[in-house]
Amino acid sequence: MKRVLFAGVPLFLFLCFLLPVKANSAGFYVDLQDAKGMALGGAFIAQANNPSAIFYNPAGMTQLEGTQVSLGSTFIMPTTEFDSDATGVNTEVDDNTWWLPNFYITHKFNEHLWIGFGSFSNFALGTEWPADWEGRYNSYEATVKTVTLNPNVAYKFNDKFSIAAGLQIQYLDVRMKKKIGINPVATSILLQNHLPTALAPDNDPSTDIKNELNGDNFGYGFNVAARFQPTDWLAFGVSYRSKISHHIGDGNVDNSHQDAMAAGLATMPLPITKAQWEATLNDLFPDTGGSTTLELPQTVFMGVAVKPLKPLTVELAGYWTGWSSWDSLNLKFDDPIANKTKSKTAKDWDDVWGWRIGLEYLWNSWAFRFGYVHDESPIPDDTLDFMVPADDRDLYNFGIGYTHGNFTIDGAYSYLVIADRDVRTNSVIHRPQGELHDGYAHMFSISIGYKF
């Protein structure tokens, strides 16, 4: 009973620290990077007692003996829907399964020095709407893929205190697709030539121009971490990852289907042929090179874990993500597109906090784990788009682990629920009015580990 009372004090104080602030990372940051960590809802910062400590808190690898490896993957199956106020049409995102692999290895040199290496995808985004849907002029497909390579060194001062530092080498691949409608193009041309804009045809999917941006880059950052365990039933952990700046200097901007729009423009009662319209559109919307700089945010993880009973561990964790680095999307074009060499789209995302709780109960060779996560979206109402159609979210997590000799296997399931969100009309970013609703995802993870 004495242990239970003492264990409750740091948990209560930590919870009081977290609750007054805004909650979590959301956006397109993925902070569940192995099956055990997922089952605990990411509340694995103070424990960090398997090779995935490389991601959660590299200072935790000083608890690991010999050489240990872990290989796993997470599968995410998301969905959401949009109801349009203007047309009453319901649109659902395309079904997809996103695969995020992870790999970790740690090695103990002596009683004070450890090294480790991790590979994971901690920033990932995949949203695909039907190509002819109502919001296609804002976005109908967006993917952000990263692979982070993360070597680390950890030093153990004594049985209570350890630190770690590492290098982040991150590959980023970005693809964004949207459509350009015939009505704004025709209206602009008619205005320039002092002709009545009433002649402009209405937007129609068959006359859209397809606009696609692609680019990739390697970026670099660092991470530091610490772990403090004053008793066998109480531990604290903190882990920091720097922001990573990606300058995409050789991206591609591809425009296609100018012939389809030219056919639509040729229906206007003007002495201009389809071939002449097509030549004009090819000049206005060429294939060209482009560049941009994306800054993926810095993060801070911190947690406190207690053992109120010997087989039971409870951890509370807080995650801070510096999403204010996502302030705008600035594009530069080698050749003008629609007479512009630059494009700037405001994002104005917020720095946000989050909290999560995880419980693990050990029984013989088995481990039973539960976790809960609450995230608040960093995306303001004004700049919400259909690339990241998100709002506040809750995750309910469950997992089982089994150990046999030097072999471990862990499995986890998470059910993610996204709150419904009203969407206001925004003509600047071509966003229709309506409601995003029924957003959820099924997430599965499996990890296999071995100690040499």
C-alpha cells in the first residue's frame, strides 16, 4: 500500500502539468513506432526498455543487455467523409492501407557505453479523394513519405541516470495533386481581353487541368535524451528531436489535360479555335521545375512511469510538437504558371501538446498492455485543407506481448477516432463548405525481437 501511495504522487503531479495545455502532435506526425509502444499509446518514454527506445527515448537503451534487434511494421487503414452544403453530395476518401516499417538494433559495449540504430517513418501522410470530387481544386491526392535513419550513442553514469545523443538523417518524398477548373481560367482570360465573363463555362471534371507537384530531399537533424530512475518503481524520461529543414531544389510541376480544357473553351462564342486555345493553355500551364523548403517540426517527449504493484507499470507521457514551423507552403517555378513564378499558401499551424497513458501487466511470459491517447489538431479553421482533413482525435490501444528465451513478439491494435469538423468556404484555397465526419482508422502493428 505504501508503494501505491508514493507511486500515485508523481503521476498526479505530472497529469496536473499536462492538462492545462493544448493537446498533442496530430498533423501528419506518427509517434507510434513499434507494437509495444503502440499498445501503450506512446506512453513509453520513461520505460523505454526494448530496442524501440531508439525512437521513444534513446537513453533507455542502457537497460538492454548484449545486442538486441527488433523488426516490425505498422499498418494504417484510414477513412473520412465530407458532406457538401452546396450540393448535398457525400464523398468518402479512397480506401488505402499505409505501411510503415521500423527496425532497431542496440549494442552494449561495457557498463557505461551503448550504441544503437533505428530506421522509422515518423512523418507520413496519405490522403486520396476521388479525382472528380467537389474539393478537387483544393486537393485530391497528397502523400508525404519519410524514412529517418537514426544512429545514437548512450552513456550510463550510474544505475539511476543515463543520457543519449544521435543524428537524424531523413529522406522526404512529397506528392501533391489538385485540379484547375475551366471557369476561373476562362474568367481570367476574358477579363484580360475586356470580354464579358458570363461567357465562361461552368467547372466540369471533364475539362479540368491536372496539376501535380513532386519532389524529394535528404535533411539532417539531431536528438538528445535522458532517463532518471531513482528507485526500482519510479522512472522519468525526456527526449528531444530537432526540426529538419528540407530544401527541395529540383522538384517537378506537371500540368496535363490542356486539350480537354481547350475543347471546353472552344464552346464559347468567340472566333478562337480549339488548337489556338490549346496553344494558349500550354503556355499558361507548362511542365516545369520547381523548388520549396519544408521544415518538419521539433518534438519533445516526456514521461513518468511507476510500478504501484510489481507486475504492473503505469506511465503518463506528454508530447510537444512545434508545428508552427508549418507556417506556409511556398513554391517557386522555373517557368511561370498562370503568369506567376511564385505561389504561397498559408498554413499557420500551432505548436501543440498532447497526453497519453499506458498500462502494462506482466503474467509469466505474457504482457498485456492498454493505452489511451488524446490529440488536438494543430490546424486552424482558416487554413484547414483536404490534404490533412483532420481535427481532434482519440486513440484506444490494446496489445499483447510474449517472450520465449531470447525471442519476443509483440502485437497491437489501435482504433483512432477523429472528431467531426465544420468546414467554411474559402475561395482563396478553393475549399467548399460542408462537414468532415466519420473519420477513423484501424491500426495494426507487429514487432519481432531477439537478444544475442
